Amino acid sequence: MAFVNRKRELAQLERWWSSPGAGMAIVWGRRRVGKTALLQHFASDLPSVFHTGARRPAAAELAALSRSAESLFGTGVRDLAVRPFADWEDALETLAREARSRRILLVLDELPALEATSPDLPTVIRAVWDRVQGRTKLKVLLCGSAVRTMEAMQEERSPLYGRLDLSLLLHPFAPHEAASMLPSLSPQQRALVWGLVGGMPLYLRWWDQGAGVRANLQRLACTPGGQLLTEGQLVLATEADDGDLARQVLYAIASGRTKFNEIEQTVRADPTRTLERLVSLQLVERLAPVTEDPRRTRRRIYRLADNFLGFWLGVLDRFRPEIERGLGESIMPVLMESLDDYMGNPWEEAFRLHLRRLANSGDLGDGIVAIGPFWTAAQDPAEIDAVALAGRGREAVLLGEAKWRKRVDGSRIRADLERKAAALPKLAGEPRFAVAARESVAGEDDLLRVTAADLF
């Protein structure tokens, strides 16, 4: 499959590459988010050395790096086949010397794996960089999937603090980006696939666009050793690495325990630090009513920020033991019946993401400062999927509802939104109303209708 998306990230890398003199950048993000594919595409036409750490002994890593760099060195310059890099200082200084008259890109992918066998590598990079950066055009790009390690590399106590010209955090694909990886599917089918596997490029590639939903889920999720069936365990093992408490917290949220006290009661421990780590790992999102200051309000809930993890924990994992025992074919009808119930939350999030895109393009008017869900804790609770606030006064200028149905009556939903609007602290004189459904929305002409064709 051809490389798609990442236009913004490529533009940032191009600007960094084109800037004069030496430069150091960091690209980071979760496993499977497409970092290596992005960097390989970016480096494909550049004079570059691309090395991926594999937790090999330092000598073996340096030998592999030497082989990758051989083609950059002309006749009469150091023969790396005969005299490979002796250590990391030698490697960096040699490449910096070769880059005195021309730009050269050095990509160190999976940096945490290199640190595993060369713990002093960041310190060596700093020492060499401070000596050579004024007399070289070397561009060094550091990349890694260990989110916490890569975050720590940018903090004040890190040896590389203050030396990075660019920090690029890669996110999973948004709905409109995921759509470009599923060109053979209808918008409604794309919405379902994104809701189930999220925006990780690799998961989207696993989906066979020539087969139906049932056939794909049979192959990927309801077969022993299926890629989606086993991937959930891998995500928990490699990313939710805080031990059993992190897994318990994720399972609690997936089962509908979204308030702090509900999570605490379920796991029978204080989940504060674990929740903070899961939020920093982008596995969990902390939400507050859009009208309240998230730094001060106590009315917060937690949701799984990764669609695939939500599907795996909330739906698939309960069937996993029996699927592994060979009962997948019998389980398939039950799994298929669960999809519509599961898709409500991902569809609402896709709707909010779409409204944010409209706001950025100016299609929702000027001065939109926030878009998010709203709810109250009153005896007559009001819940609104999306509220857009505008101006310094943060008035609600748009109210929206998303329904995972093929067709809806927008007029009826609008009337319900008008009733709920009374609970908002500040409401514009003539707010707009938006309604989302998979295929069509009936209603008045001034209603903002949103369908899967708009989102995907």
C-alpha cells in the first residue's frame, strides 16, 4: 500500500531539514502509529543513514550502523567495511565530519532499544553535539515507541534538554485520515472499521477491503491466533506496563466505570497515579463538561482514548478464552450483535473531531474556543454529545447529537437539544444545531446534517 496521510508531519520535517546548519529532532508516539514508515518515506530521497535499534550488543549495533553508512563515504574516505565505527562517539564524529559540506540525515530509530545496551548514549550524543554542531550540517533524528522514555528525553534533567529543534508526536489517524487507507469501502463501512480498530495504520492495513465485516472479524478476531485477538494482549503487555493495576483500571473503564470513585471501588486501590500514566500514554482520556475548567472541576470522567483497546477490552476479550479453544465460528453471531451497542461512543467522538475540523476551517463561525461533551449532575440530567463554545464569554453557539443509526429524524433530535440547552450556563441568542447519522438526517434547512460521508 502506498504511503498516505501525514502531510502536516512531513511538512514539519521538511522545514527542519531545510533549515541551515546542524539540527536534532525527535519523533515519538505509540507502537504501530507509523513512525518508521513516516521516517522511511521522509528519508527515501535524502543522503541518509537509517539505523533501527534491536537491543543487540553495542558492538553489533555499531557494526550494523557502519554497514548502513558505507554508501555515504566516497573513495579515499574512511572504508567502514575495513574499519567500522569503534564506539558511538566515533560514529557521530565521523558522520558530522562527512556532513561539513553537505547535509546528511542520521536516523536512530527505536532509541530506547539502543539505550538498553548503551545506557550512556544520550550523554555521548550531547557531548559530541556540543563539540560539532557549529561546524557540521548533520541532521540527527531520534525516534522511539517507549512514550515515557521519549517524553523524559525532552525534560530538563535529560542530557539532550535544550538541544532538540523539533519534537514531533505522532497520533493515530483521525476519521478523515483513516478513510484514505480504506478507499474501497463505503463511508459507512469506513466508520465501522475506524470504530473497531481505531487509527493505527497497521490495524487498518490488516482489514481486507474485498471481504465483508463478518469475514474480517472471523479472520482477525474469532480465529485462534488472529491478529486483533492477540494484539490486545500485546498492547497491555507493552504499553500498559504499570503492572496489574493498570490493566484493572483499563478493564474498569471499558466496563462503564468512568468516574474516579467508580474506578477506585472497582480496583480497590487509589488509581490516581495509574490514571495519570494511562493519560500520558494516550490510552485513556480525561473528560470534563466543556463548559467547566478541567483544571478545577471535580466532575470528570475517563474514557478509553483508543478505539481498538475499547473494542478489545469491552467486547472481544470476554469471548477470547473460548475463541482460543476453537469456538469462534459459534461466537461470531453474538459478536456481530454487539457491534451497534459498542459503536455509540466511537461515533460520538468521530462527530466531535469533525466539528473541530469545521471550526478550524471557519465553517462554524469565528472564535470557536472549545468543542466537547456536556452533562449535568442534576436530578434531571442533561447530556449533549457536542457543544461548541465561542468568544471570551464562552457562549454555547452550537449543540450537536450523534446517533449510530442509518437514518434519524433531525427535527425530533433538535427539539430535544433545545430542551437540554436550558442547562447550559451561557447560551447564544440563536445557537445552531447539528445532528449526525450514518446515512441521512431529515429536518429543517438550517440544521447542520452530518453523515459518515462527511466524516469519512
